[in-house]
Amino acid sequence: MDPEALADLGPARRRALFERDAGIDAVRGDVRDIVSRVREEGDAALRQFASEFDDVEVGNIDVTDEAERAADDIDDDVREAIETAVENVRAFHEAQMPEDWTEEFDGRELGRRFRPVERVGAYVPGGAAAYPSSVVMTVVPAKVAGVDQVAVATPPAEEMNPVTLAAAHIAGADRVYAAGGAQAVAALAYGTETVDRTQLVVGPGNKWVTAAKAEVRGDVEIDFLAGPSEICVVADETCEPSFVAADLLAQAEHDPNASVVAVTDDEATASEICAALDAGLVERERADVIEEALSSDASGVFHARSMSEAVLFAEEYAAEHLSIQAEDDEEILGRIDNAGSVFLGPYTPVAAGDYATGTNHVLPTNATAKVQGGLSVDTFLRASTVQRLDEDALSDLRDTVTTLADAEGLEAHEYSVDARFSGE
């Protein structure tokens, strides 16, 4: 890979970088058919799609008992790692829990209260790789929020990944289903003979999963539409180029469609990052996936004319993961608002957040960090407002309410206030 100058990027290259999408339009028609089939045929459709797409003949769709056994059978060091991740994620998300509150404003008692949704479905990818970390990131915040039933759906296999299954049990999932792809999202959204219908579907996935979430949205709530993994590293001449390259390689191995970029105000540093990428690539087990991601028009290593130009690039890029490896990292962070999750300093690799720091790795992609944040306790909570007025408080508001109601032509609204003073 060779470094590129930001100033030399043409319109097409800039569109590829800044107008990333999840690629769901190309599969929406097929996904609509899959969703419809699952909605109409239930378990039979799940089994047929498992045979067609996963090359698996599914017996039990509900594998909750298998998950419990897996938690006992996995290696001790793996179980301890999952338990540590669960503990850290739980602690971070417990700190997010809002408290109900009520205050008095001149006779008006106003407040807000928070209640969890009742049933949540968490999709956990499988296939090319197993993602027990995604189990932890979706199940634990839901249970912290107080969700009564959390179901995990993950793709079937001849031998389902025991670590993913164990993570579901350890994290506190109430049900675990062997169902993958768009069909799993449909099952969670509408229910089948085996799969309980949920009110909210969360979790990452490929373009088929994302398209399915778009299709069912409206009938069920979703977290957001997430695309392939992405990272933007902002670096200066004080960075360790091999660290920057390592973070780019790590995110690129997720998916050939991953978007990985680094931007620096130092041309020599950009060249060193590229050299470190080339050297690190040959040693990676998933080198073919990484190489395809690195060669994408949505990836690259760029040098800017100044750190201000680099910051403007990062702000427009609005990355899922933003890593700042620079001497003035706090100052740079203060100038960037658009990022899903931020990693400061040379010893804060994105992989640490992916697994164990406690922050959530289910994050907005495709520049949607400009308008929303990642998965959190808030995702699983509903907020209601509460109010009580005494007679004097309503009297104080009477003219305001009736005047505005009259202006809107809603006479009964006026009456509902005036009726309370009919004895005057």
C-alpha cells in the first residue's frame, strides 16, 4: 500500500470514503422473500434456509440446553476470559442506568421514569468466525437494563461453536436459537413455533442481516442498521507506525468490505504506516480477507497538510472506531464530535474495546455516528414522563393552555381545562 495525499483525492475517491453504505440495496428483494417465508411458514422455513444457506440439517432450533452444557465444558481459561469480559461490560453499563426523578416547579410535580422493554432478540454472527464477544455486548446491557427475556440467535452448524454458546449462557441469555442470517431476524421479529417473538432486535451482522432489520423495522424496533467494520486512526509523527498498522489489520480481518483508514499530518509517518501494513499482512492468518479490505476504495493511508486538515477528515469520516495516536490526543479529541467509540493513546487498541474494557462494540457505521451512538443501556429502556398539578398550578397555566388550544381550533381541549373551574 502507498500513502495518498488528502489534497489529491478526486470526487469518486471521496465518495467511496465518505458515503459508505452497508450494501443492503442489492439484497433487499431476496431478503423480503426470506422474511415473508419465515413469517408465513415459521420453523419449516428456518430449517429449509439452514439447509440451503448453511448446509446444515437443523434438528433442535432451541439450543438453550446445549449452551448451558457448553458453559461447563469449555476450557477454564476461555470461561474465565468470558466471565471477565461480562464483569467489565456489566460494570460499565450499570454506570449508565438512569434513575427515576421527580421535581416540583411552582405547584407542578414533573418527573421521568425508565422501564425496560420486555423481550429482546440479539443477533450474533457466525459463519466465517465466531463472535462470543458480540453475545456479551448485546446480552449484558439488556439484562442490566432489566429486560425480562433476552434471546440469542446465531447461525446453525454441524457442531455449533461451543464458546459462542457458552458466552450466551454466562452472559445471561434466557433462550438460544440456532438460526442465522435474514431468517433469524425475521424469526425474532415475528416469532415461530419455537422462537418467541421479541419487541426489539439488536446486534451486528452482514448485509443480509442488516437488510432484514430494515425490512422488519416498524413491526419491531431495532437498534440501527450497521455495515461492515471500520476504523479511522488519526496519528502524528510521535506515533508508533506498527501500532497504527496493527489496528488497521485487526479491523480489516473482520470483512473484505471493512473500511480502514489512517490519516496523519506527517508524510514520512504515512509511508512508515504503509510499510508496517505490508510487513504485518504477510503474517496474518486471514491475509486474504485483510488484503481485499485494504485494497478497497473506502480504505487507505493519507497524509494531510496539517493536523487541522486531518481532524476535518476524521470528523467527516465519522468512524465506527476512532483511534487517536498523537501527542495531543485530548486536544484532537476535543475537535472531533463524530465517532462511535474513541480509543486514545498508543496502548488502547480497538481490540481491547472489542472484548474487554467494558464499553460496547456494537457501534454505528457508514457515518451514522453523526446522528447516533452505539448500543447502550438506553437502547433497552423506555422513558415515560409523569406529572401532577394542583389546582393553583392549573389555574396559573389556564390562560396559556386555553389560548393555544383555541389557536389550534381544539375546543374540547379548552373545555377540559375550563370544566375544572366551572364552579367559579
